[in-house]
Amino acid sequence: MVAKVIVNPVAGAKSTEQKWPHISRLMCDMGFSYDFQYTESQGHAIEIARDAALNGYPYLVAVGGDGTINEVVNGILTASHDQKTLMGVVDTGTGNDFVRSLGLDGNYLHSCQHLLSPKHTLVDAGLVTFQKDGRQVSRFFVNGAGVGFDAEVAATTEHMPKALGGTIPFVMALAKTLLGYRNKTVDIGLDEDNYTRRVLSVIVANGSYFGGGMKVAPSALITDSRFDVITLGDVNKLEILQTFPKIYKGTHITHPKVKTEHARFVSISSEEGLYLQADGELLGKTPATFEVLPQALTMVF
């Protein structure tokens, strides 16, 4: 079996290009049979993964960060929904949130050792439909998505220096966004129920970790065929500052203005279009719908 390895050389503050020779030697020493291709621009990993899946590669490996993983997932699921294509991950990014949600430690050398694991696990994915440039667009995601403050932070994080890692730029962006952000009134649909709430953010979680190690959805499982929907309610800035450190341990969910619910289908809309992120990537704006795709991917880890 020959795998297709998709390498994003600029992932991890452009460190992946330096790590790749070590990774490739380790793969060879392990007896892992593969060919590889570098991505050249944003979105290129989607094309490579889709073409590889359509051309019969049985196993695709993403070497990069959460954004690269998201693109490879989109390529696989665009090509097929029959779970025949295996997917592996060597995380060399700055956030490492998806591998944390898988229960891995984020060490890229350890990730290599999992590539030949006999353990194949069916995991859920999500499909979000949203607005971009005046048209309706859909995108798959695997770890989680969010609307409101967290998406505004994602927009700000894009302009932060990646060399600082995953957590520090996120905290810097959070502080900058916090100064001018105002909570929003949103209409939320959870399966058959509908609510109107004043919120800081709404997180549609498949995995547990976001923002470079924050345990936003501590009870979320990527194998339970449902989303954990975390509503961060009408908190003020002082409450945010007081609660923020708890997010890294997942104990923020005990706050009276934080609500955890479960759903297979979620809709979010507002009078104004709110920013939307998925797997840490800024995608577009609301109105948006989120649909869980049970057991959509076969992961090797």
C-alpha cells in the first residue's frame, strides 16, 4: 500500500519545511511506503487530497497544522463518502487542537509512529453551510466551528506572528478583540428546538480542543454522532477575564452563563452577519447551518 503524503511546508511558522527531511527519513526507516507532494497555496491540499482519493490512493497523510488537516479532510470527503480512504496525521502546526481531540500528544515524531498503527477509527465530521461574498458556500470540518467572538479572534489571529506558537498569538488576538467586541443577539436552532439568546460565542464542537489547547468542549467526542454546542452567554469583560484561565482545564462550563447542549443539526443567524470559523480557519459569515456526518472518516492513530 502506497500512501499519499501531503506536506504544507509553511505550517508551524514555516518550520515544517525544516522538519520534513527528518520526518521523511523516519517514515522510510519505519518501512512506510509513500510518495509526497508539497502544497503551494491555501486550498491546494484540498485539490491534492481529492485527486489522490479519486486516483485510488488508499491512504492519505496530512503533514501540517489544523488548517492542513481541514483541507485534506475536505479533499477526501469531496471525492468520496464511502470511508474507503484512510487518513493519518503528522501534526507540525502551531495549534495542535485536532490531534489533542484524538488523544495524541502533538509530538510530530510520535505521530509518525502511529502511521502504521493497526487501529482504524471511524470519526465524525461536520458540514457547515454559510455566506461568503454574497453566495452560499459549504465546507467540511472535523474538530469544530464557532460563531461570534471566537471567529473575530480567529480573524485577528491571522495577522499575528506564527513564530510565537499557537497559544501566545491566540491570547494576544483575544485581548485585542476583547477591547472592542460587543455581545450579539442570535437565533439558534438545535435539531427541533429554537432559541434567541444574547451571546459572546456559539461553539459547535466535534472535538474538545480549540485555540491552541483550550478545552472548550470537555465532554465532546469525535465518535458520538452529535455535536456538543457550547453557548458562551451574555458575559461581560470582567467575567471573561475571570473565566478565561479555566478554559484550559475545561472547568469554565460550570459558569452559570455557559450552556452545553447536544444536537445533530444546528442553525445560527443574526440580524447582522457574524464571522464564522471552522477548524481555526476564518470562512465567512452567518446565517450558517451545521450538520454532523457520523463516521465520515477512517482515521489511523
